[in-house]
Amino acid sequence: MTWQPFYVGDGTPRDVDLGEPPPWRDFPRQALGKQFQPPAGLVRAVNAALVLRRPLLLTGAAGSGKSSVIEQVAAELKLGDVLRWHITSRSTLTDALYRYDALGRIHAQRLAHSSVSDDIAPFLQLGPLGTALLPTERPRALLIDEIDKSDLDLPSDLLDVLERGEFEIPELARYARDIVDVREWGGDARSPVERGRVQCDKFPFIVLTSNGERDFPPAFLRRCIRFTMPKPTADTLRRVVEAHLRIGTDPDQSQTVDTLIEAFVDRVAAGESLAVDQLLNAVHLLTGGGGVPVGADEQEVRDLILRELTRA
């Protein structure tokens, strides 16, 4: 198969077969826990967090596999689907605990012309952290992704919840009914909440990820088990490529993979910011995924896919 088998750029409509996508771009998305290759020391850090019931704070460059750790742990320990809280500068602790649609409730009351049959349950939903703190037979798994992008106060706001494993929903604490079934995060399942109090009996396995863009207060750090993802080596990258892609015995393919890995390691060692998924993309394209570019096309594809991340 030659390069450019799909889009030609002549404006002529044509039927094309796009082939199979890379495994990590197949939808609906599949958990990649089996493909993740933990670096040295990470297994011990995970086990320490599990035994001590403490969050695991993972620091490392983008694309170093930080968010894949929890998928593998959840799959191995049968902790269920991973709950996810992706942090932005606007994220608040309350949003992670629960959401209350006060305006929707007022609107519903007006439509009903009565508050006698008022039901607060349809207007409440637990957030990812709130759902993780529900009483369960098995601990839940929660990913708090890119905590370093949060508002400065958020790590400190988390301290009490991480220490006590409980929180209150004020709207339910003063509600007429003692027990209200509240919808959980990520689905239609409902759990009873009594007098607005949510308290875990199995502390969840929490992974927080950070790209290292800021420091955290000591009070927050002492409540976490911390691990820094190491820079990838040629050996670890070969294992990652083998886990994600089936590279045949063709010597040319093997040579291409080795060349890409060696160049990737050298660039990272020189201080460039590159992600492992960029390497996987390059390997997929340059070993037959969608056609193999040659000559000038090959170099242009390498430059396109393996572009340094800190440059626009």
C-alpha cells in the first residue's frame, strides 16, 4: 500500500476504506490496562497507597502513562469502572462531590404550582469524588487528572475530605425526608443518602496526576504517596510498542521501530517534551498503518507526528 491512499486533494469524491484504527483510537474506547507497562518502583508505590489507604500522586511528563495506572489497578483488583475527575482552573471541590440544580427545581415547582409534592432527588447528582465515597463492598477507583491545573486553593480544600472520607450535602441535611436516593456519577444508578451525609466504609483508591507545573502545600503532600514517572528508556519503550502494536518479523519494520525509539529517547534526554503516544502514532504510520510513506514523505511524517510539545 502506498502513502496517501485516502485523501488526495483533487476534490473528487471517492469511496475509500480507512482500514482499522490504532488500538488506542478504537471506539467505544477500551481500557488499556493490559497494555500498560509499569516502570520500576511504581508497583511498590501503588501497593503502599493501597495498604495505607492514601491517594497516589503521580508526577511526570504528558503522555508518560500516569492516567493508565489506575485502569490497570482497577482491572487487576476488580474495583469496577474508573471514576474520572478532570481538573481545570475552574474546578471546585463542591462540583466533585455533588451537583444541585437549584434553578431547575424552582422551575419545576412553578410548573407544578405546588411544593407539596416537591422531590429534590431529580435535581441532585453525586460528582466523581462523591460517588467514590459512597459505602461499597469494594473500594472504588477514582482518577483526579491534572491536579496541578487547579485553582491554588483546591488541594487544600481536598484535605478534610481525603482525611475523613466523608462530606455533607447541605440541601439534604435540611430536607424533609431522611433518606433520598441520589443519582451516582457516570450512570443512572442511585444510592440512598441519609440526612445528607455521605461516608465511605472502604476508602477509594485515588490516583492524582500532575505534569509538575506547580508545587503543592506540605499538608497536602503528606497525605499522599508520591511517585515520579521516570524518563523512558529504549527497553521500556520497546515493551510499550510490543504491548500496543503487533510488529511483524519483517527486518525493515524492526529497523524502523528501533530507529524511532532511539531517536525518541535521545530527544527526551536532550530535554525535549515528547509523549509516548506520539511514538506509538509514528510506529503505527511508518510500519504499515494506512500505508508506508517513503523518501521525503517519510521524513515529513516523522516531523509531523513527533513534533515537540512545547512548541505551537
